[in-house]
Amino acid sequence: MRALVIGGTRFLGYHIVKRLLQEGVEVTLFNRGRTPDEFGDQIKRVRGDRKDYKKFFETFRRERFDVVIDVIGYDPEDIEVALKTFRDHVGQYIFISTGQVYLVTRDQRQPSREEDYYRPLMECPPGEEKAYEYGVKKRACEDLLEEAFRAYKFPSVRFRCPIIHGPRDYTLRLYSYLIRILDGHPLIIPEGGDSIIRHVYVQDVVNAIMNVLEVEHTRGKVYNLASEEVLRLSEFLELAARMLEKSLTLYQIPTKIMLEHGVTPEISPFSGQWVSYLDPALAMEEIKFKPTPVREWLREVVHWYIDDYQGPEPENYRQRRQEIALAEFWKRLKKLE
């Protein structure tokens, strides 16, 4: 089997490539080559910018792949060029989408199911242009793939993912909480930000991809991927604290008071309106998707950050001094009530 992976080797792309090689697949990797990897001459590398559409088309128009896995398709133009490039000479095109495609719709149902995608779009909330645009553009990418399947059976499979966790996660969202638990001071989340944690483990995403390779009946389909268990953020953080052998003090403070003390909601990346809550039942039924128990993958990821991660602190940790002062203020305020 010949596979083309479009995307980096920083996180999800790295785990996909590693698994493909373990399965004996011949892998070509297309990206800008900014992140070193361990794969050496096991893979073929093609350096380039996804946005240089003319060169992308010329590079791959005569290539034949059994599967193309697109990890970094964000703009509809990316997909328009991919459809033009790979039409009639790709066995399967796997597109990594996002649960955010549901969050830009009206009257959202929780947890979101695949059919909820077809609800009308809501208006962009003030100040949320970047997150809203991300969801809308991912929808535009998906729409093109769905239309291409209907028109000429372009063999795409789409996966909608919530927040993905695993070793090498460079977003540092989980680490934002772990580093605060480790310093021993209270954690703060915005009031109303005790969100549902139904994220997904990176190896479960990889397994789902492997489960659909060359499987005819999955073409043209879309699947939600997520943990089966449902936890609140507070429960999730308690579990992480126990793994770190630390106690946890958690305060929920109104955003207005946080801002008055120089603390922004970014300190709690798993709170807020852009955290998707997906129903993975269809994937579990049709492609034998088996989510790893949260306790198992969380333990692995916690230990990776503590034992192996050597990068910088999360950007939001710069607010930690103000957070600690706010926590003391909040504690005194509650004693007076």
C-alpha cells in the first residue's frame, strides 16, 4: 500500500506515520519540513507549502496513492486543489475534521451526532471571529468532499474530532492544568466553565484511520471520534491530580472578576463555548471504534509531560502570579459571605 500524509510530524501526523510504517505501508510525507522526525529513510519526503497550490498540483497530479490522509486541510481552497489533484487516481482520501463544525450551528444538540451537522449556521458571536471562522471553513472543506462523493464518488472518509490528547501534543492545553496542579496553588476556571470532557486519545484516532483503510463501505461517510466516558472538567482535573499525587483546590470565578484581576479565560483551555461534545456511537457501530478508557490515556499523557516534555511553559502560565493573588482574594471574599 502507498500512502501520502499531508501534514506535519509534530503530533497527530507523527503518530499516523509511525503506525503506517509499523503496518508495512510505503509512506510519502508532504510538509514544510520544519519539525525533525525519527523516520529517516523509512519514508519519502516531499517538501512544500500546502498553500502553493500550483506546485502542489504539479507535484502529485501523476502520482497514484492507495490512501491520502489530510491532517491540515483548513481552507476550502485546500480541498478544491486536492480534488483536482487526486481525482480518479486515489483509492481513499481521509480528511481530519473537527467537532467545531457543530459549534457554529444554531440549536446545538449535546452530544452532537453526525446528522446535527445539517442545522443552519448561527451568527458569529462578537469577539469570536477566529474560532467561528475555523468551524465555518472546516465545514466548507467537508461540503466540497461530500459534493464530490455525490457527483463522482470521490472516495473520502471524514473524521470529526474534539480535543485530541497524546504524547507530543504541542498545544500544551492539558499541560496548562498539570503545571498548575504541580505548583500546589489553586486552579481557577471561569464560572460556568466546568465543561464536559469527552475528548479523544490520539492513538484512538490513528486506530480509526487504520480501521477504514481500503474499506469500501466507509467511502463518502463521516464519523465522530470521542471518548465513550463523560466527565466534567472538575472530575477530569481531580483524576489528573491523583495521578500526580497532588491535592486539588478548584475555584470557579466569574469572568468579569477574573478580568478585573488581570486573569483571562485562556488559563482554562477546556472551558468555553468552543469545546465540542461528540457522540461516537456511529463509529463504534460501523467501524469498530473502541475508545481507550480515559484513565489509561490520561495516565500516559500525564507521565509524558512530566518525564519527557522539555519545551517551554504554556503561554497562559505567565498569568500565574495574578491567578494566585485572585485565588487568595476569592478565598477571603467567600469567608466574608
